[in-house]
Amino acid sequence: MNPRFHLTTLLKFSLFFILILTLVGTTKPTTAQTATVLLRLQTGDGGAGLQPHNDLLAQFEKENPDIQVQLEPVNYGDYYARLKTLIAGGNPPDILQIGDDAVPDFAGSGAMVDLGPYISGKDGIDTSIYLPGLLDPGKYKGKQYFLPKDYSPLIMYYNKKLFDQYKVEYPKDGWTWDDFLRTAQALTIVKDGQTQVWGVQLPGTWTTGFEYWIAAAGGQLISEDGKSFVGYFDSPAVAKAVQFYADLYNKYKVAPPPADLSAFGGGNAEFDNGKAAMRIFGYWPKSGMLKNENIALGVVGLPKGDKRANVLFWGGFGITTASKNKDAAWRLLKFYTGTKAAETWKSWALPAVKSVAEAANFDPLDKVFVNELNYLAPRAYTFTDKWGSTADPALRKVLEKVIIDPNTDVKAALAEGAKEAQAALNK
């Protein structure tokens, strides 16, 4: 071998190696390499729903290079049971996401941090940034434990194709239960003894959705001190709501029977199939409906009973008391539920931040959802952390009875349900 060639080759490799070392030394370290704090954030979202999380966490880590966030999606099995197992084992995430109905359970158990001192502290937030009513679901006994991610009131969806086909006027904001019934009857089309089109698809024995009917009738299911179901659950106002709901199925026959009483929302598909003119539900299926060729979608606020009412479905984030990095977790929570993050969330759900909601280029349908926030009634779980194990199953049993058996004595069924719920609560 030519010694000169060998020396030249070695020199070239040496220079190349020095260049590589120089480049490595000047390369900007990643967040993971520089982070001094690791936070864990757990969510029940999955699939495409993880995209906004990933986008927001990338932005947060860029602005906070001392913090790395590990996203832990759990979209299988019993999400709350898994969280409770982690909490009991002393290894929960720093920040967790839950729905409104679980707030009393998690906050009442001492698993969550009271955010009040952080909110009012030096690095606090102005809670007036949120739309009206969106802080309340994150409270327990007057203290704020969770901040809002997204939300949905109920809405009346309607299919303009069917309204146009049968020449029925579209429902208008401020309509009443009587208006609703007349519209449903006009759009229930029966031929040769078979119902071809139903006036409305109802959500069966879905107890949470049913709370709208109770509020609109002027009733409530529990005393405000959270101690009594008797006298509330079985009140004349609740009986009026249950009777009207049952009559829609059995007397007026404007709603198809639930396809599956155990399925969420009754398991029906008539509205999606273009065989029901109206449907009461939340925001979640809206995007799919807009793509459905069977539907020309319209929405309107819920009809007014004795009063105008709606109920809220809500998701939020809180900090666990077991977190070893609560100050860093607050920085993440503040960012995740603040104005910047709302700009990302708005592409996936209704934004909770007022300025983002007002500036968003909402289609007319979304504006109707936001307007319904003006008519929210408190859900029963806000008065007791034992709702899920006491009155919720009793109410479901009542709804099953009245839907299945047209001859059910509504007052007697509610009286029995109130006693069952009260006995469970007293234990």
C-alpha cells in the first residue's frame, strides 16, 4: 500500500471525526435531555382524539424546556377504576382528566389538589376567561378541583330533509314542549300500520340526559343539602317529566322503542338512517352527522317546559395530591386549560375560553350550543358524591319500567325509587 495514500486517508478520517464531534457538541439538546421534571398526564381520549394532546404538549415542552410530559392514554376498560387503582397504589399521574360526574368522587376522596391557592396565587389565572357555567362542574363543596377542557349541553338535532319532504316548519328557538309534540306528531309517518318515519329519536334510559326533562318541568331529584331524595325524586314535577317522556314512546308513539336498554343513548340509529326527524343528544356525533348523506342537519335549543333548561356534560383536568411536582403540574394545567390551548381544542370540541369562543368562526350550529349555556340547571351529582350508587340506578329502573310497560303507575314507581335511593344514601 502506498504510505502517502494511507497517511492522507487517515488525515481525512481524523478531520471528519473532529467535524462530527464539533457538530454533536453544538446540536441543541432535546427537551427530554434537559428536562429536570417529568410529569405524567392521563386521559381517556384515544385515536384521533390524542392529536390535540400531542400538539399542545409539544408546544408546552418547547416553552418549558425544564419539564417533560408523558401522555398516558387509557381508552379501554373502566377508566375511573384504573385511576382509582393507581391512586390507591400511590402511583397516580400528576394530572388526570375526568368527566363532571366523577368530580365529587375524586375530589371528595382527597385524591385531588384544591386549586384555589394556585388560581389566586402569584402565578394564578383569571377565571373570568371561561364561558358562564363552565367552572362549576369542576367544584366540590365550593372549592375548585378541576379546570375545563371541553363541554356540551344537550341540543335538538333535526333533519331538514324530512321537514322539507313533509312540509313541516323548522323548530325555532324558544319553542315549547307542546310545539315539540306537535312537530313530532306531524313527522311521525305511518303506512299500512308500520311507522316509516319517527318524529324523534329519544335516548332511552340515559339518566343523565333525562335530567333535562326534570329541570324543564321545574323539578329536582335531591335536596340541595344532599340528604334527601324523598320529596324530590318523587315530586309532582318529576312525575310530570317522567309521564311526558313515557307518553312520547307509548301514548303518542312518536319515538322508536330503545333498540337496547343497556346501550348508551338507547342504541337507536333511526336518525342516522334518515328515519327519524329529530334527536336529542350532545355535541359528540355532530361531525359525523354533517357527513351523513341521509341528513341535512339543523340544530335548535331544547324546548321549554314549565321553564327553559339544559344540562351540561363536561371534561376537565386536575392535579393529584400524590404529585411530587405540584408547582410544575400547575404550570402545565394552567397552559392546558388556558387561552392558547383553547385555540387548539376549538378544532376538536367547543372551546371553554370565552374570547376564543367569541372569536371563533363558528358555524351557526355551534352558536346554538354555546347559547344553551345560558339555561343550565345543576345536575343531581353536584349535591352528593353518592349519586352514582344511590339514585342513578333507581332512576334508570323507573325509566325502564315506564318505557317497557305503558300501564306503569308513574307516581308509584317514583315513590318506590325514592325510597330505594334514600335507603342506599342512609347506609
